[in-house]
Amino acid sequence: MNIVDERSKARKVVEDTNFDYLIMFLICMDAVVLGLLTVGFADVNFVTTLFLLDRLCMAIFIVEMLIKMYAYGPRFFKSGWNVFDLVVITVSSLPVASCLIVLRTFRLFRLLRYVNRFKPMKNIINIFLMILPNFAAMAAVLGVFMYVFGILAVSLFGDVFVEFAELPSALFALVQAFSPDSGIIRPVMAVYPHAWIFFLSFSMISFLIVTSFFLSVISAMVHKEFKIASNL
Amino acid sequence: MNIVDERSKARKVVEDTNFDYLIMFLICMDAVVLGLLTVGFADVNFVTTLFLLDRLCMAIFIVEMLIKMYAYGPRFFKSGWNVFDLVVITVSSLPVASCLIVLRTFRLFRLLRYVNRFKPMKNIINIFLMILPNFAAMAAVLGVFMYVFGILAVSLFGDVFVEFAELPSALFALVQAFSPDSGIIRPVMAVYPHAWIFFLSFSMISFLIVTSFFLSVISAMVHKEFKIASNL
Amino acid sequence: MNIVDERSKARKVVEDTNFDYLIMFLICMDAVVLGLLTVGFADVNFVTTLFLLDRLCMAIFIVEMLIKMYAYGPRFFKSGWNVFDLVVITVSSLPVASCLIVLRTFRLFRLLRYVNRFKPMKNIINIFLMILPNFAAMAAVLGVFMYVFGILAVSLFGDVFVEFAELPSALFALVQAFSPDSGIIRPVMAVYPHAWIFFLSFSMISFLIVTSFFLSVISAMVHKEFKIASNL
Amino acid sequence: MNIVDERSKARKVVEDTNFDYLIMFLICMDAVVLGLLTVGFADVNFVTTLFLLDRLCMAIFIVEMLIKMYAYGPRFFKSGWNVFDLVVITVSSLPVASCLIVLRTFRLFRLLRYVNRFKPMKNIINIFLMILPNFAAMAAVLGVFMYVFGILAVSLFGDVFVEFAELPSALFALVQAFSPDSGIIRPVMAVYPHAWIFFLSFSMISFLIVTSFFLSVISAMVHKEFKIASNL
């Protein structure tokens, strides 16, 4: 009974509006601090202060997580945003090896949780999440085509052009070739006059796949509107 | 009663079609004059004439505003276009310090009021205003992502590449990296072979956010059509 | 009665499928001939033959027009495609001064008339014509903004940068600045660190105007579908 | 009766889930092998192994086709995917002359068949196939315009600029001119100050044609949704 009591007390704390504003303020301050840390000020004291502020924010966020987990128990994991926060904070507070220091920046994605409070932003983020599966599908189909065209490009142009000598480089060159003004296509066509067939097919297929993606999401959205309308 | 009489007389003047055409003509002339003032003619007399014409237009616009405010009284501020005109004219006639002279150009935005008379243009401007909140939401979400990726870029590439040494410069370089043909990505990848993961994630997330914005406005528009259709 | 008789005979000729195929074949041949004329063959006889073929096609097209006008009388001008043909042929057969020789190429637009026979192409051309007023509206609104931003750019950057010294050049530079990778923005920002506000506002407003155009045409199209659906 | 028996046995084999997984695994392995073959390892034995694996995959695919054709008889050709497989495998196993070796890469398109099993990918591929006729129509209309503008460009700028000296090169330069930052337009405008009219018309017409294509497919899709909704 004591635990239940303490839990409900903890819940009161984390559900308090002021607590929420405090966390929101700390995330914003943390964003500014991390931004300032990239500047490289001459004043060592100032940099140390910034660094300490950053450590402090991180500590508070970890404590916040622990309180929330204590307050809600297993139900904590039912909220997608809580899991999001937990992952973001865990990743950003991994033991700070030199190459992992950048991960602390991920904490700033918590800003999205507060951004989510305003209706048009929530709308955008919801649509963002809704179109993710379709986007992954497009990426997979586009991936197959790019892989095939990449291998083709290496076989066709790899002997003469350094850009197409290896597969990763060739894939990058293909992405560059989307921009019609790129300096990739003209030299290739000077050696292989029929190379335009290759680049044109590639551009057209990519264009069609991306257009198909747009249509699939527009279609899904119109479909949803019809459902909403028919339920009225 | 005298004032009421004068007010209704003033209202008759400003609501007269010819008065309207006169103002419209003056705005167009002002647009041409401001355009010609950028040319830098050798003939000093001509430039002085242009300058005087510009001053004259401004004076007439201020008088027009005063008459309108007198004619309508407080109701003047109920029309969005009147407020728009007032702001534009006030801003463009601020005491002309050398760096503020450019503000007079804002007067030309009054052209939009007359553009608004033709139905398809009115349509475009209405949609423009309708999608502003969604656009602001997209800008905010995109802003959070760009800020995080900007800080990441400074931490990751800032030591080696001048473009990524400071946050504002890094943000600009990220915008440039949208164009696949830009000269930013290749040198970075020569030093950090895995940098493509960073740039690809950034491009894909930005693409998804912009697509979400498009879908949110298309969705809002289809929703409106359904409402119109159900009211028929 | 003789004239009526001759007219109906003429109408039979021009409405004959074979006559139609002949004209279609001649237009296609003319397209090939005009294409070959750009190559500049060494063989003078061949070039002369091509040139004569081109003259011949033109002569036949003029005769075709005259027969059609005779056959249909004033009703000839009721068909949009007939007027289109007449304008195209008149323009392309104007007395051939050296700088007007290029106008003969306009005859090839007659291909569009035959392209129009296949349903999906007809669909595209119809939509093309349907969105023209909205496109003109967008061009006008965008034009006002570009004019204002062009004058602003000349006032702000014209003293230092040649690209912004005059209005037409500044407008072109603004169009170039749409491409984030362009070499225009960085040098300007090196001198005026706040220039990004100018370029960002310009890009965002242009983006919003173009998006508004897309939405206005999508909206018109969805509206049409609702009308079709409600009539079923 | 023996043949019928054997056919149904063969059908059991090819319809077995494990057989399907085996083929799927082989296609994926083949994709990796073909990718590795582009790397050019120093170890000759490894390359030979890869090459033999590739031959083996091809042999198995041919056997698979033969079994399937035997199992289904003429009904084999009723499935679009079977025909697709047959074409892809036939093309990719043509007698390997040096310039045709690249065709073996087409075998990888068989990956699309398996990609097709996941609903969102199937959706994308279906839309891809659905919009193909509209895309072809757009390509034809755009083709007519580009041909005319290409000939115009050769006539107008061909004497001075190498890029516009011949039709194919001029068409490529026109595609490049879509990118406003391209180095094509400025030099042309330095010689022909009115060239912007040409490039602007070309860009606007191309923009309108592509927009018309988008609208035609969105329209078709909304139309389909209305049909689905009215059948409910």
C-alpha cells in the first residue's frame, strides 16, 4: 500500500504541468547548449559551464525517466512517446567514447514530442509515420533497380571511367546523374555515344517509381477521406 | 451631422471606380519607376524626375490611407487588405536611412490586392494563405531535424572540412547536399567512407517531411471538397 | 447549286481517311526533313532535295488549308484545331527572312493534332489546356514577388556583385539561387552575412506559390470528379 | 495418363513452398555474386568460384523454367510473372558475346517478383504499371515539343555554340537547361540577349506537360476511389 501511495505521488509529479514545462525548457536549453558547444569559444570557463549544463540536463533526463518508470510501472512502455524518450535517452547517454559523443545530439529529437502538441505539427508527424511503410516499399523497389543499374554501369563504363569502377561509387554516380546538369553524363557519352539510353531509362524508371510512391500515399489518403465521409 | 456628411462624401470618393483605377495605375507606375531607378541612367534630370515621381506616389498613397481611415473610421481595420495596405505603406515610408531605402519596394506588394480581383489569382492567394499554418508546422519539424543533423555534422566532419566547422555554415552545406550533384558530399566521403549513411538519412527524412506536408495540404483540400459535396 | 455541290465534294476529299493519313504522313516526313536539315550534310544535292521536300510539304499544307476553308466556309473557324492549324501554317510560311526561317519549325506542332487521337494523350493535352488559366495566375503572382525581390536584390547587393547590378540579371540570378548548390549564394553571404534571410524568404515564398498552384489544380480536378460522381 | 501424372507431380514440386524459397534464395545469392563480380578481386580462385556460382544459378533458373513449362503446359503463359521470368531468363542467357555479358544482370529483376509479395510493394508496382500508358502519352507529347525546340535551338544558336551545333547535342543541352544553375544559359544569353524567351517558354511548357501528367494519374486514381466508394 505504501508503494501504491508513492507511485501515485510520483505520477502526480510527472503529470504536473509545471514538471512538463520544466522538462520542455530543459530540452530547449539543452538544444541551445549543444549548439553553442559546436562554436568553440576561446573562454575555457564558458565552455566548461556549457559542458556541465549538458551533463546536468542529461542527469535530469535520466532521473525523469526513472521516476516515470517507477510511477507507471509496466504501463510506461505502452506509450509510444515514452519508449521513444527511453531509446533516445539511453542511446544519447551511452559511455562517451570519442566517436559516440555525437549520439548525445539525439536527445534533441525529444523536441519532437513537444512539437507534437500543436495540431498542424501533429498532423505532419502522423502523416510522416503513416507513409513510412510505403516509403520503405518504394526504397526496396528503387533499391532493386539501382542495384541492377549499378552493376550494369560497372560492366558497361567501369573500364574507362573511375566513377563507375566500383559498385558503391557507381551507385553514387547514378544518383548524381539525376541532376541533368551533372558533369557525369557528358564525358561518358563522349566515349559511349549510346549511353544516353542507359541514363534515360534509369531516370525514367526512377521517376516512375517515385511517382508511384506519391500516388500510393495520395490514394491511401483519399481512401481514408472516403471512409470518414461514409461514416458521417 | 457635418462629420457624418463629410465621412460619407469621403467614402463616396474612395469607393469610386475611377479612384480605384487611379490608385491601381499609380501602383503600376510606381512599380515601373522603382524598376527604372535600379538601372542607373547617366541622365541626372531623368533620375531626378523618377525620384520625384516615386516621392509623389508615396505621398498620394499616404493621403489615400488617411482618407480611407477618415471615411471608414474604426471599420477601416476590419478589412484584411486595408491593414495589409497600411502596414506596407507605413513600412515603406519609414524615415529613409540608407539601409532602409529598400523597404520602399514593399509598396509594390500592393499589386497583390489588385491581382486578387481575377478569380484564378484570388484562388491561388487563398490557397497560399490556407496552407501557411501547415507550412509553418513543416518548417518547425524540418527545423528540429536540421538543427540536430547540423550539430551532428559539425561534430562528425567539422575537424576536417571548413564547410562544417561552424553550425550556420554546416546547415547551409546540408541544404546544398540536397542537390546530389553538389561538390560537398564526394570530398567528405573520401575522408569518411561511411558519411553516405549520414547524408542519405538526412535526405530521406527531409524528403519524407516535405512529402508529409504535401499530403497534409492535399488531405485538407480533399476534406473541404467532401464537406462542400455533403452540403449540396 | 454548283458551288454547294463542289463544296460537298471538297468536304468528301478532306474527310477521307486516306487524305488524313496522307497529311499525317507528310507532317511526320516534314519533321524528319527539318531534323535532317539541321545536320549539315556535305552532299549538296541531298541538302537541296531535303530543302525541296520541305517546300513541297509547306505547299501541300497551304493547299490543304485552302481546300478545307473552301469546303467548310465560315464553319472552318469553329474547330479549335483548324484555327490552330491555320495559325501554325501561316506563321511558318511567312516570307522567309533569315531570322524568321526558324518559324517554319512551328509547323511540327501540327503533330499534336494527331497525337490527340490516342486517348491518354488527349487526356494530357486536355488537362494541359485546363490548367493554363491557373498557371497564368501563378505566373502573375510569382511575377509580382520576383519583381519586388529583384528590385530588392539590386538595391541590397547590386553595388558589390555584378550579377545583381541590373534588374534582368538579378532576376536570372534569383532563379539560379533556387538550386541550393548554385555558386550565387555563398559569395553574397560572405559579404552580407544576413543575405540568407533574403534568399530563404524568396525560396519559401516561391515554394508556397508553386505549391498553391498544384493544390488549385488538384482541387479543381477533385471538384470535377465530385460533380461527375453526383451526376451518376 | 502417365504424362498427366508426371505433370501433376512436377506441379507439386514447383508449387512447393520450399522450392519457392530455394529459388528466392538463389536469386538473392545470384544478386550478391553479380555484385561481387564487379569488385575485381586479386584472388583468381575466388573469382572463378563466383563465376561458377553464377553459371550454376543460371542453369538452375533455366531448369526451373523448363519444369514450370512442362508442369503447366500452355497455361504457363497465362501468368504475367511467368512470361516476365521467361523473357528475363532468355535475355540473360543469350550466347555471351563480350558486349552482351551485361544482359545477365537482367536476371536480378526477378527479385521484383518476390518483392511483389509484400502488400505495400505490390501496391507500388501495380501503380507503376497503371501509370505506364499515361507516362508514355506524356513522353510522346513532351517528345514532340522537345523535337521542335531542339530544331529551333539548332537554327537559333547552332552557329555560335558547339552544344547546339547538332540536334542530339542540342536536346541534351535543353535537358540540362532545366537546371536553372546550369552553365548553358548564361553564355547563350551573353550572345543572344533574348534567348531567355526561348528557355523560359521551353521550361514552362515542359513544367505544364509534367504537371498535366501528374494530374492525369491523380485524376485516374481519384476516379477509381469514387468507383470503389459507389460500389460499397
